[in-house]
Amino acid sequence: MPNETFLDRRWFAAAVLTAFVALVYWPVAGFEFLNWDDPWYVVDNPLVKSWAPANLVAVATEPCSKNFAPVTIFTLLVEHTAFGLWAGGYHIVNALIHALNAVLVLVLVRQVTKSGFAAWLAAILFAVHPIQIETVAWISSLKSLLAATGMLVSLIYWLRPERTGRDEAIGLGWLVFALLAKASAVVVPGIVLLYDILVHRRKWSDAMARQVLPGLVCLMALFLNMHAQNQIWGGTREHFDWGRGRILAVDSVIVWRYLRVLAAPFDLSVMYDVDGSNPWPAAAVATAAWGLVTWLVWRVRDSRPVVAWAYATWWLLLFPVLNIFPITTLMNDRYLYLPCVLVFAGVGVLVEAALWRILAMRSPGLGVRTTVAVSTGLFAAAVMSYSAMSMRYVQAWRNPTTLWTHALVHSPELPVVRIQWALTLHDRGETQRACEVLEEVMAGSRADEGDRRRIARLLGEWRPDGSAS
């Protein structure tokens, strides 16, 4: 490429973004397994411990921990062969996949926005932002990382300005990869459909026809995951008895909260205590605000189609985790792993537009060099600020003790947090204190029947007389 600049070279992008990831995540090589899904996926999972033909068939056909994810389990099988029960190896692989995903974000954002500035801003913030800690520093989130890789590569091919049949075939192949890592990739055909209609200006019939096969593949993936999702363990379940109206009301507030933590990630945690007892006043304000945003986006859909597409994509990426179909938590940082790209890219586009406006005005007291220097300084300050917050927060994920101590500060009344803290105490040999914590949870009003059955079983196992009371 004769016109390729230094910043456009893939090796340079990979080196820079890997360096940023290493800046934040180098400590994870010394981190441990967590007592939060890691036993199911690695420590106690027979599927990752044998290359026997029968086991390989099981890897390809059996669900694991509520998910049908053969790509994820096969990757863990390879990792277990390489690292055994050295948790650091799994953590390093997670960080490397995250670095790869940051490079893919750079490529995709530059392709869609035609802005190198927005692409670099989005990719670097994606690499270092504290909201990513849960996904990267938690071994069990390998599925989210792998699915994101498949989704990003698929979209790079599917969203090309003049895509060919070969591009669509490669995109479909990577979509299958993503689906077999985690079923949340089912939103990809919808994202592509909207891009074709809003940005490429294709007719509905033509755009829909192109997504028939990807849509059928996604339906098959959903079917394969339906049975696995029937078994619910852990998490929070208070919202399972809420009606759809209350769920949507709480969602409207949570999504604004997501934007807030992207801007100011000061109180992140593995679990959030979302109050749904009376969501209506806050939901009314939140819904009205989303209505205003939607109206503004609709107004510019013709002049700025990429903005309309990005806004719709934000909601599509969040749709699987909004509890329209019940899942065990209302709010998690990992739900923003890919949606945050849209926010970061949008900020990049706005900052670049503002910069060009300032340069066009060029008042005598504010020259080009000064403007660029100030903008670069603000960019660097933001990146380093988020990096510093990430380097502090990542330490909370070092081991079960640090994780649940941190969670107890942020969500002390959540039964699941206190149950996990009791499990941690038991593993540390503090069985008496662990039983006391479980009894406190049992005596509280927020433990549901699932929590109570789990507590009774644990108390029966831990007490010398085998009693649960």
C-alpha cells in the first residue's frame, strides 16, 4: 500500500495495543482461579482434561455451565494441556486475546467511521478501560473474549463497503466460530441487516435475503443453548418474579448507569445490587431521556446514517443481557465488553469534529500546533487516568479473598456475594465463620428458595453433625 502511513501498519497497531494491555494486565500472571465459575470451566471440569476420542465428542456436543460452547471448552482443553492448574497461563491467554480484540476494534472502527483518530481512541480505551477488567481478568470469561473475536472479524468482512460473496462466506464462518464460543453472538445478523439498510441503503428485501442463512445459523445456536440455560445456579434471581414492565423499567435506568460507569468507572464490582422495588420514578425520567435520544438519532438518520446504525447496534448488543429472557444477573461489567466500542468511537468522532472546527476557525491566539498539542494532551491524560484506575481495580480479581472482600464493600446485602464469601472462608479453613455467614444470610429476607437450598446443603456438608440448622 503506497499511501499507507506508519499508524496504519498492522504490526505497529498490534505492538502499541499489546503494550497498553500489558501495562494494565501484567499482574494477572500471578492471579489464581476464582470460586466463581472457574471450578466448573477448568478446575473440576473433566471435559478439559483428556484428549480421548470419547471426551472430544463430549466437548463438541455437551453443554458446560449453562452454555453450549464447544469452541470455548476446546480452547480450555488446549490450555489445560499446556498449563495444567497454573492459573497464570489461562490469565495470560485471556490478556493476549483481549489485545487481539483491541487490534480488531481499531480495524473495524476505522473501516466504519473512516477516521483514524476515532479508531485509535476507541481501540486504546477498549484496551485499558476499567470496565474490561471483569472480562479479561476472569478466566471463565474466555467465552466472551472468543465470541468477541469471532464477532469483530465477522463484522470486518460483513461491513465492507463493497463486500463480495467471499467476504460474506468468511464472515459467516467467523460468526459460527463466535456462536460456538458464546450464544450472545446471535445479534450479528441484525447488526449487518441494519448496516445494509441504513448505511448501504439496500432495500429491505435484498438486505433480509442476505441474512437468511446467518439467521438460521443463529436460531440453531439458540436452540442448542436453550436446554443448557434451564439449569440456574448462582447469580441473583430476585428479578425472576418481576413482570416484563418492571424489567424494562429497571433496564432503562441500568443502561444510563452503563454510560455513567464508562465515563466515571469509580465503583465497579463483580456484582451489583440493583434495586427494583420501586423503579418507576427513575424509569420515567430514564425512558423519557432515551426517547429524546432516539428522536434526535431518527432526525439525523439520513444525514448521518452511521450514527443511527451505531445507536441501534448499541441496543442490539445489549439486548441479550437485558433480561427480556431471564438470566441470572441484571447488571455486569462484562456486558459492556463490545458495546463500549460504540461509545468510545462516538467520542472519538465528536472530538475529531470539534478539533477540525477549532482548526477551521484558527484564531490568532490558537494555532494549529497549539490545538493539536492540547487535544493530544487531553487524550493522553484520559488514557493514563483510565489505565491507572484499571491497574488499581485489577488487583480485586487476584484471588477469591480479594474479589469477595471487594464485592462485600459494594454490595454487602446481596445473598450471592455473602454465600461466595462463605465459600471463600471455608476454603481458607475458617469453617465456623463460614457457617455463621450462611446463617446470617438464611435469617435475612432476601434469600430466595434457591439460595436457601444451597445454604442448607453447604451447612449440612460443613457442620460436624451434618445439620443444616
